[in-house]
Amino acid sequence: MPTGSEVYLHAFEQLALGAKGLMTFYCVSRFQCTTPLPPTSPDIGDIPIGVTSLANVNLGIQTVPTTTGYDFIRDPGLGTDFFDADTANEPTRLTYYFLDDNGDVNLDLFSNNLGVDPDRLYAGRASMRLATYRLYRYLHDVGPTLANLELRGWWAKGYRQWRLEDSVDIDDYFKLDTNLKVAHPSRVGDFGSIDAEDYDSVFCDVMIHKHRDTALTARWFFSVMNRRSDPRILESGDWVFRSETEYEDLLAANSIGEYDQRGAREIRLPFNYEAQGSGTAINLHVTELVPDTAVGIDTVIGAHATLAIRLRPGQAKFFRVVPIPASSTQGTGFLAHSNQRKIVAFPVLDTMVTAAELEDDGDTVRTWLRMVVGDTMRYHRVYHKRKDTTLPEGGPLTVWYQHSSPLVHTDTLPTGTARYAFDASTVTWENPVNISSRVLYQPPGADSATIMDLSCGFPALVVRVDTFAMTRIAKVYVVFGCEYDATEQNPKVLVCESVIPADATSDEQAAFYANDYSAVLDVTPVTFVGMVTQANFLEHWGTPMINASQSGNYYCWSHEANGIGAGLKEPHRRTFLGGQTEYIRAYNGMICTHPSMHSYSRLHIGEDDAGLVWQEGADPLFGNFILYTRLKHDANNNIYHELCADPTPTEEENNIILPTDGTIAQLTDIYIDIEEANDVAHHAFPLLYRQMSDWDLTGENKFYYLGINNIKAERAYWQTLPTINYPRWVIARRVFDVREWTSSWFGGNDTLWSRTANFIFSDDYHLRGPDATQGEQWGEWGSDPEYASWDYDDSTSVLEFWSETSDTDLMPMLWSMTLSWELYGTDTDYDHADLVADGSVRLLNHIGKYPHLASRYSMTGVNNRGWQRNRRIFNRTDGTWPAYVHAPSLVTSSEYFYKQGTQRTPQALRYVGFRGPEGSPLTGPIYLHNKEDWLAFKPSKFDDQKAPLEYSCDWLGLPDVGHITVSTKAAGEELEAELWVQRESDGEVINMNTMATNQNGETWRREFTLLSSPDERYRFFIEPNKQHTSPAEDIEIRFAKRESKNKGSANRTIIDLRKMKEFSATDEADLIVYPNPAQNMVTMVINNGRSDDRDAKVEVVISSIIGATQARITCRNIDVLTVNVETWTVGTYLVLVNTSNGVVLTSSFSVVR
């Protein structure tokens, strides 16, 4: 009798292939009976049961139950799933079919033949009723839609592929080659990557459907079916058969998960959809067809995304897909400068709670207020434009603020007026609010301050909670510059700030500001120097930025006379108090302009400092140097700057010049190297991104004793103009970390680690306007979240910029790049064209300038870890930029923020190992050729200071014959660590002998063939072999044209994990053929261990069973061959190896289809 899973499989297959309904036999089952059926419940899914008889014994239902609906279906009076040998308890008396020679009911012979207990003889009556009932309930709600669907494409995958298409090309919708990944839902590997089954083990169907009333370009449907039907459940280490009714009871009791059955599968379906004739970026709104009371998939994904679909055994699911725009245009305004934050995403406040940092003895080190987010969030943006919008636009420049309509954080909340954040492919902005028309200023010599409507522009913003006890609400803080006496010989720039409530409506915000004012924070004189003129001085003086930290907001701005102004004030104050401002410069006589900060310090962990970058040079537009320091405050909220608590930090890796007293770091100077060519360059518009890991650390993390609050992982970007070899603007980057041990209770020397400055350049374009912000964080190290690369559905920071051929280029292009947190620490310059060819940099479907990415205050918690919540705004090039006489359009875009398909090769490989006085061997992730996946190493043993003593991968099973690639990096003359593989059953280990010395930092790759036992598990690990070593890490970026040396790839090493030994000349001769039987490819492992010359040539002859030669192949005495048999005739083939010393090796294999 069929199981419930088999009932589903049979029915869903018919529905997916176009059946318009299901019919169930509705009649009594007694032969030639004319007795009418008893009345039953009219509820959809009820299955009337008949009466039958045999050999003078009444068989079938003796008494029709009086229950109705679902209770009727589950009523044991209609028959249970298992026979009951006690005929009095067997409602259908069907056990009378099992009579022994004496005419008595006896189930023993039947149960013995099946090898099951007599009380587990499966009849499936209840499960078939239940499965049919579930199908009918599903069709009752979804059937009308299914009845209007027309099958247009069918792709099926089992041992072979089946493909049928009618007017559609499936490849225009999905990428169903080896990118399709299938696994049991509970089999998950490192970094969230699916532990996928081999492609030959994929058993699923994908169908494309058209609604008869709608064109495929407007909406289309697809279904996915899981052909595996195994209903068993893992109990106490054994797979136990459970019927459909037993499974449902266990599920109702929360004893198992919905997808715990052995035949359940998670299918990761890779989309490959292009909007026909659109020419614009789109996303896909994917909605699962489910009954109204059920919760299914309802989300927005990228047009080339991978969607994870979980299916029970035999189940199919149907989906509706609607292409929707990935961008929208609303409003006009200017978004310069690129290093001023113009957009943030901030949740609505629920409440604030007190968080505490404790010592091991329980004493409190410090406390701070931590935000508890509400149900919704908003985007907030600022820009400037002329007050009079009649073309040509005139009047003073004005600063405008807008926030979006509220968006629900998660799709677990009830549907309301707010849209779900994940569904907000486009953003709806409320009415803009002018927040610069009421500047309160007291000019020199005036008796009092006056409200003024000045020409103001170049704003930046943050949104944060005002933590002052009486006004604990979220507020918008917008800073900008205003011209004063603009037409005079000595004009001034007022650095101003407006503050309005964040969660009020736009009308309420406008009304609030109409009764409030913009406060003046500082005044800078203006000198017309270099490229600064009467018409553009507001572009270079002032240009403030703002940061939200735990105790208040940090501010920075450019001051013509004093350098970079910096300030700190509590969120509820409007102006600075005494001691809350200072001026900073590194070199006397230099002009300091265009400062920037990261928008948010890590408020979730109470971070109370801010990093600051700026440029210094002879011209306000161009800098000779890019500088960095950190802003802090003392117990009285007096501001000061320093790199770390130590007077001068210990420098690691690469030195950063400290031009003053150790409080300022110089990130670059006028002399640079691009592609090993010396150049003289100018630098402009630096910005700073601080990696936003803000999770409370556990003892498993190596930085536990330091505390993540004392690790400042800074990543700086700016644009650089070489003047000799590459006379085009390029994107510069530098990574550096401050580890402030003296600020932690553990103690230690403060360190400053850095890599050299490196560049992204182009032979064809200027690259300008970099902006960077948070991406995503899902991977874990130990029990603490850490960063993985984009290719594992993770991207911890995002870099965007634009390219143009000249300042007057009307078609500038926008580019987006996702980075892991140390990715840009590599000392490598990259050609923009190579990054594009490799897919590392993506072209947006727009032309424009000044892309700005939405910054978020935290990456912690389900309401903040949303990659889909990131958005960008940018300027289209439809305006007139000189003199601001025609503001360009403002475009909001989500393109690439809905994840794309996982690539085959990670762009970032994390190397781990150990560094000692004489060497530093590191190993990267191990590549499994059979699974097309990577094994990442994580710390697995620690010393008393929580520093790793060993890195290892998880235990895993390996195929009988598997191929791996091991990548290593090493420097120095001594081997400080070794890479091993260990067998779980007995703990035996074998040295991989792949670590080397004197690699000079190059990456070496070596290939291995592993012979494994199918019932064993193994792990790889690296550990030091000498004392006085320390853990070390490095990152390799796998971009195009990045070369590495292959060591031994032409002479692959074979390791027999069954015997835990490497094949050598002392081994016995052996020939292994795998898989057997085969369909497409056959691997042959030849080991003539009796030969002293492993590289001597031998001949492999493959012939049919009747002696016809199919192939002759030359190889070595110890070698691995892969033979393509996809076109070979089905049958048995013989393999003969004539070795160099007369040894003959033989084997055979079969080809099946």
C-alpha cells in the first residue's frame, strides 16, 4: 500500500504537469452492492468508505463513524495504518484475508516474510485518507489558480535529465545546470553553505507555467517537486518508518521538525531571469501558492538569485513570480559629496534597556543604554537644491530631508499598512521638508541672534535615539554648511545643525521645524585659494559630517584657518559646551578639507569613540596626504584625539607614518606605487568604514579578553589622481586595525596593524566617488558571528563608485562591489576591467553619479541583519551641475541588494596557520572537487588566553575516490606548522606533507586524490610543531588574472585513507575504478607500487566485453585518470594496465543509463 509521501508524489506530479483536479473513487467497495452510501460530512476531503464481505465474514467498515470533517478522516473506525491481529479491534476485519491452514487469523507468516513486527504490518488506510484530505484542502483554496495554468516548460532530473519546452526557454528563467543544489534541510556546512548532494543524486522537477489570462512578461508561475519519497525519521540513531498519521501526530507534539523525514529536501533554485525588452534593473516578487490560512514564501529576490525551497517527501510547491522594478525615481536634488552620509536606515524605537559589561567575578566594568527596536523601520535621506524649482532654478540653496513610509522589519508580523522591508524593492518617500530656512545666527557686532534664510548645502545626517532621560525618542540630526556674506570680499561659512523627530509624519516634521531653528556650531572664514572661487566655496569649506556614538554625537568640518574642526555634544544639546571642540591638523601650512567619519559607532556594544579621516594639501580640492585619528572624550565630555590609549602604539605588519606626536596616522602621501610603478598623486574625498561587528563575544573567541569594543577595524577609501603613469582618478583603499589593550581590564600593549594602500585603476575611465557601508554578517567563528565572503551569501561591506571618461561625460556608469571584512587587506592593485570580467564588480543598470549607501546603526539581531534592507540613492545625469541651475533626479535603487546566485569559487579565501620566529605556514580552505565546495578552517583548540592552538574543519564523509586541492602560503625558512588529516573511528592521523618553506608569500596549490571508506568520517587540521608560535590569518582575493603556482598538480599525490598512508613505491600494485556503475565520468586510480620509478609511462587499455578496444591512454606508474564515458554504449568494459616492470593490473566497470 502506498505511503502518504507516495500519495503526494503521484498527485502532485499530475497537478504540476497540468491536471486540473483530482478525482477520488466514491462508492461502496462490496462487489455488485446496490446499497447506497451512508451520509457523510460535506467537508472537502471526506472520503466515504464502503462495506464488503468475504467467506461469510463481514469485511470492510462495520459501522460508519458519526464524526465529521478532519475527525472523520482520522477516525480509527475507518481503518488504521497497521493491521490489528485481534479481529475484534480491527474495524475493517481485513485481517480475515490472513488465514492459516486452520482457518484462523494469523499475521506471523506475513510479518516474518517482511521482517517487521506483527503490529507494524502497514495497510496505509489512515495515511492515504489523510494525504488525500490534505491534497483536497490544498486544491480547495489553490485549485482555481492551478486550473488556469498552462504548462510551458518541464525540466526533470534523476539519473538522467528530461527537458520539454513549449514557447519558452527554461534557461531564460533558471540556471538548472550544476548550480542547482539539493540537500537534506538539516545538512548545512560552514558559512551557511548547503552540504549539497552530488549532481547525479538530484531527483527533482521544475516546471514553468503561464496563466492563461496574463502574458509571461507580466507574471509567470513555476512549480518545484521533490521526487524523493522516503518517510522515515531518525530516532536514536536509526531511520524508523513512520506513517503519515504518526508523522502528523509527532509534528503536532513538537517532537520532530516539519522537514525531518529522510526524503525531505531543500532545493536551492538558481534564477536566471532577464526582463525582456526592459533594459532596467528588476527584482522578482515570489509568492508561494498556499491556502489563505497558511504561511508560505512571500519575498523579493534578485533576478539572478538563489531561492531555498524546502519540501517534504513527494511534495510539490507552486509559486507566482511578478517582475518588479529595482529602482524608483522620486524628487530632485544634489548628492555631493561622496564622503558625506546622505541616507541611513533606522528602526522605530520600542524602548531602551541597560546593558552591562562584567568581569569574570561578576563586577560591573561599565553600563550603557541599548536600543530595543520596534516593529518597523524607515529610510532617511538628505540633499540640497535651489529653493526656486522653476527652471532655470534660482534663489538660495536649501537643504531638504525626507523619510520613507514605514517598513515592517520581518515577515512574521501581521500584515498592516506598512510594507515588509524584504518586499520593498522600491521605497516610497514622504513629502520633503526644508530644514535650512531658519538658521539662528548672531553676526559679529549684532545685539542678538536672528532667524535667517541663507544659502545652504552639502548636508549629512544620522538618526539616533536621544538618550537624555526626559526625551528618549529617535531624532534626525542633519549638519550642513551655509553661506554668510556670500557676495562680500571675505564671506563666511556657518556650520549648522537641524534636529527633528524621526518617527513623526512629514507634515508633523515640517510643523516642528517651523517653530524651531537650525543651530550654528562653528563659523569658518573663506579664502579664495587654489580652485576655490566666489561661486563654489561652499563646496570646500564646512562640508560637515556627523557620527552617533554612545555618549553623544561627534562632528567634524573643515575650517579655513584652523584645520579640521571636531566636536562632541550630548544628543539633547543644540550647541557645544566649553571643552567640547578642538582643531586638528598634521602639518603646519597645509590646507585641511573634506573630513569624514563612519556614521555610526557600534551603539549596541556601547562604543564611545569615532574614527576621523581628512585630506591635507596645498589646494582645498586636492590633498597631498590622507590622515586618520580617533575622537574621544574624558569623564567631563571634553573632546580630544589620539590613536590609542598608549602614547604611541606598537606597529604591526606595515608601518603607518605618525607625523606628529603619535596621535595621527598618515594613510598615504603624495608618492604612490600603482602596479609597481612609482607615481606622484593627489588625493581627495576620503571616507571611513568601521567594520560593524557588535556581538557580545564568548570565551571561544581569540579577542574575548581584549573585548570587541577595544578593536577598531577601520577601512578607509578615497579617490586618487596619479599624474604620471595613470593620469586618471583611481579608487584607493587601506585597511588598518587598532587593538587597544590598555583600555581593557586584561591589559597589554596597544597595537596598530595595517596593510599598504592599494588601488583599483582603469585604462579607460576615471573612477570616482567611493562610498562604503555595512553589508551582512551570518557566519560564525566558534559561537561568535564572524565574516564570510559574498560567495557564501555574506558580504560584510559594500563599496560603490562611478566611472566617467571626463568631467563632462553625460553617461557615467555606476559600479557596486561587495567585500568581506579583510578582503581588501591584500597588498594588490586591481584593474577595473579584470574585476568586471570576474564578476567581482557589477555594473548597475543606470547612469549616474554620487551613489550613497544606507548606513545602519547595528548588525546585531534579526531586525538588523538584513542584507535586503540596504538601499542606495544616486543622481541621474539629467540635471545641470554648474551653478546648480537644474537639480538632477534622485533615484532609489535596490539592485544587487537581493542576493545573487552563489558562485563556484569564493572571491575571498581565508588562510589560517601559525607564525613563528623563522616561518609562517598558512593553509586556505580545502576545495572538494566532487562537491564543488570548500572546507573552511575554524579554531578548534585554545590556550589559556583563548588564542587558537589548532584550526580544523568539521568532520565529514568523503567519496570512495575523491579529489581535493590544498592552497598554502608560507614565508621563512622553517616549517612552523603541519597540515594533517584524521580518521574519526580510531583517531589515526596522516601528515599531508603539503606545507612548505620559502614561498615568499606566494600561493601554492597542490592536488590530492583521497581513497576513503564510505562508513568513515575525516577532518583536516593544522597545528604548530614548534613552541613560541602564534596564530596567524591572511586573506587571498581570487580575482581575475591572479596567478598562483601549482605545485604537484601534474603529479597528483594519492593518499589511501583506508590504510592512512600515501601511495609510494613500496605499496602493492592496485587499480581502482570509481564509480561503478557509471553514467558520465569514470575515475581510475593506478598504483604500481612495485616500480621504483613512479613517473615511468604505462598504457591503459579499455575494451568491451567482446574484446573491441574502446580507448588507449598513456599515464604514469602512479596516477589518476578521468575518462568521459557519456557517449559510450551501455555495457561492461574491461580495464587492462601494462606497467613498466611487467605487472598487469585489471578491473572492470559498467556503463548504465
